[in-house]
Amino acid sequence: MKLTYFAHSAFALKTEDHCILFDPFITNNPRATIPVDDITDVTHIFITHGHGDHIGDTVELAKRWNPQIICNYELGHHLSTMGVENIHTMHIGGRSKLDFATVKMTPALHGSGILKDGEFITGGVACGFLVEIEGKKIYHAGDTGLTIEMQLLTDEDIDVALLPIGGNYTMDIADAVKAVTMIKPKLVIPMHYNTFGPIEADPQDFARQVTGAKVTVLDFGQTIEI
Ligand code: NI
Ligand code: MN
């Protein structure tokens, strides 16, 4: 399967039958190199929390492609009020066998408020996702600080971990390096850095510091086979 990194925490995972997006923040993402109109035949969208840089283009993509949206219960309710119909809600710690993948919603230490008309409304709590699809386990951490709960992921035998490294709102490089030692994935891909000022970080510095896992730093817009 193919993994595309748009920038920030936005990824596409493409298999023969599915185009699965994570946190599709494309249109207002200053680092995105692929226009949202080039993202087609979307079958699923995972959203880790209610912040604008993670909901991103979800509503527009949902109306265009009618993908199944997977998110927490509160965020799911919000999206339904925005006219989105195909929503599967879950909550922290829940595992679900969906028709395309087995999905577990993992804890994340972060907020999830949704900014709507200048006011914050509840978006539940932030999460990450562990997605088991076609024999591969992929972990998208969402926005999170370093948390001891990550030790529980060791037993999952994760193939690919997508971890924030930008600091300020999430783990910085030093904490993300510690997270790798807890999670023990085969491959790590850093995310959530260099999109805007407060989250500047050098992903090559992260790559140099990680031990025990392979690190691949993706260019914005790059696609790799995983
Ligand atoms: Ni956030
Ligand atoms: Mn964020």
C-alpha cells in the first residue's frame, strides 16, 4: 500500500480498494503541495480531534466523495450538524472491526474543542488511531504529549508510527524519541512540524536521535510504499 504525506498531520493511505485520509488539513495548510481537488475517490477519513488543522477539509471532502468518517462521538455529532452523513463514532480504548480495517481509538493528551462562529464547542477528547489493514498496523498518534499509555502499544507490533515532533502543542523531538522507545514500531515517520512558527523542528535531528526503529522523513507531498 502507498502512504502520502501532505504536510502537518495529513496523510493518505491507499490500498487497491481504499483511499483513507488522516486529518486532511490541505486547503489552508501553508505547506501542502497537493491541491485538495487532486485527492479523489476518498473512502474513509480519520479525524483525531476537533482543531481546525485536523478537521481541515473533511466537510467538503465528505460532501464530494461520501467517505466513512471515523472520529469520536462528540466530533461525529458536530459533523452531522454540518451535513455529513456517513460517520462511524468510537471512543478512547475502543476497538472495532470495520469492513475495511480493524481500528482502535488510542488516547492522546491534547484538547479537541471545535471553533465554530467564534465560539468553542465541545469536540470530546483528542485521540490517535491504530489501524490494522491488509496485514499492516499503522499508528497515527494525532496531537499528543508524551504519555505513559504509549507503552501499551508495544504489544501491538506496530509497523508504521506517525508521531508529532514539532513541540509547543505536542511532543517535541526529545519526547518523540522517548515515545519511539516505548512504542517500538518498525518504522517511524515524523509529522506536525514546520507548518507554522511555534512548531518548527528539524526532522533530520529527530531521525539522528531515534534508536531501535527506522525513521523515514517524508517531503511534503511525497508518497512511499509501506
Ligand atoms: Ni490540535
Ligand atoms: Mn494540531
